[in-house]
Amino acid sequence: MASKHEIKRFRANLSDELHSAALYETLAKVEEDETRKQVYSDLAKSEREHAQVWAEKLRVNGVRPKGSGQAVKTRLMRTLVHFFGAGFVLPTLAAAEYADRNKYHGQPDAGRMSADEHHHAAVVQTLARGGDPDMSQGARIAAAESWHKGVASGNDLRAAVLGANDGLVSNFCLIMGVAGAGTGNKAILLTGLAGLIAGACSMALGEWLSVTNARELASTQIAKEADELETSPEAEEHELALIYRAKGLEAGEAKRVASQIMRDKDKALDTLTREELGLDPAELGGNPWSAAGVSFCLFSVGAIFPVMPFLWTRGFSAIAQCIVLSALALASIGVFTSLFNGRSAAFSALRQVAIGLIAAGFTFGVGRLLGVSVS
């Protein structure tokens, strides 16, 4: 009989495999490209086979397997796929696959599953970059190597969740601090709206500056790379060969690929920009104005929740409703964070609510002390 720890591990593995299988099946349903649809179907089949292994281990030990892959975060991710398409959630899924590629390392009863997970991670990363999932193994290694460098930051879903969270927590704490000082309803409402506008403008300006500076730095680096390509092409070809050797290609193959790329200077510059600098020449960090606009909107969406009760009520009732509404919003954000932090939706939601309420309670106490001292 397996120990309690092993049973817990079997259940966790089963849940993870069912979650992945359900997502790949959903992606296969919405995908229009036949090649990608087949890839998603193959991945789903593989994950189902893995799930059967862990389910059987539980049955052998007299434990009835539970779960059908429809956990809260699974349903949420599938909903996002249906509403926004595969491209919106694929970076999150690829990041999770990359982070979990070694999850079966050290589990002797996992068989070939560890190798399968490494393969899945490489394939999904390639799909997330818009590449061909049928490319050669050496090319896939090269694509995955440059892609995962930006996996944590180049994620629309993650950015959206964190942007809304910033607005919610900052304005919630601001309003509770002012409320703790005993300020009237009108002053609290004005403070909350001012905090929303000021915070959203600050976030938008910060995002604009960040993207603009990133674009300017990237342009400078690319210009230097182009100059080096003109003045010392042999050195750049040698660099390319070393890059591809580091990615797993044989020395002879790496030199051949580098030599072929160097025949076209534009292609060579594009490749060096992606592989050596880790930049996408077509993006260069994105559009600063759209980034600023999105940041403004996301912050505002989160910041409006604590303000809303003061629009229709006042006094203790408004404060109580502010806390309840903010807690619900914090829980929702916690559920979304479970999509890319590897924890359960319930744990993420409770943690988010607890931290938010502690922060708001602290600012309420500070406001109370300041209000008493000033009065």
C-alpha cells in the first residue's frame, strides 16, 4: 500500500493531468488551423493517458479517483479560450508547461512522463511564438530558448490581473485610511475618485515611459548589432554558431546554419536580434500609447470597486459594503492568479483576500490614529 504522502502525490498528478487535458481539448475545438488542431488533440490524448496512470495507481490503493478536470481554474481558463481565443491564454499555458517540465523528476513511478512533459513544454512554447510545431528538434530548442526568457513578462493575462489588482488594493487602502480618520461620506467619495484618476494616470505614464525607454534601448542595440554585422561579419557568424551550439546543435550543423543565415544580411540581423539580444524586431516592446491606455483602464477597473458603495449609501453601511465588495474583487483576482501561480483557486483567493484585508485594516488603523491626534 502507498503511503499518505504518495496518495497525495498521485491525486495532485491526476488533477494536473486532467487540467491540462481539458485545456488542450478546448484549444483543439476552437482552433481553425488543422495542423495546430491536431497538435492540441495529440497533447490532450497524451495528458489523458498520463491521467489514467495516476487514476489506476489510486484504484490499486483502494482510493476512488476524484475530479474530471473541471476545477475552478480549469473552467475559468476554458471560458477565456472561448471568449478571447487561444492566443490570449497560450502564453500562460506555455509558461505553466515550462515551469512544470521537471515535475516528474525524482518520481521513479512516472516512467516516460518526464520526457513527455519536456516535449510538451517545447511544443507549446513554439505554438505560443507562432512557430511550426513540426519543426526539427534543433530548431525547437532554439525557439524555446529565446522564448522562455520573456515568458513571465510577455503575458497579457498576467498583466491584466496585476494591473487590476494594483488599482483595487491601492484605492481600497486609501479609502479605508480616510474612513478611519472619521471623514464624511462626500470627502471619502472624492478621495476615492481622486485616487482612481491619479493612480490610473500614474500607471499609464509609468507604462508609457517603460515601453518608450525599452523601445529606444532596443533600437540602439539593434543599430549596434547592424554596425557589427557590417564591420566584422566573421565574428558575428562565429557568434551565431556558438549560440546554436549552446542550444543543442552539433558543431558542424551549427556552423552550417550560421553560414547559411549570414548569406542574407537582413535575415542575419533579424536572427542575431532575436537570439543574441532576445528582442523581437517586429515588436520592440510594443506600442507605448496602447500600453498606457490599457494600463489606465485596468487600474481603473480595479480601483472603482471600493468607491462604488459610497455612490449610493453612507456611514457604516458604505464602509461595510466597501469591505465586502473589495473582498469579493480580491477573491476574483486570486482565482485568476491561480492560472499562473500553480496553486489552487481556493488557496489563491483566500490568500489574496487575507492580504488585502490586512493591508486595508492597517491603513484604517493609521487613519484612526491620525484622525484622533489631529482632532
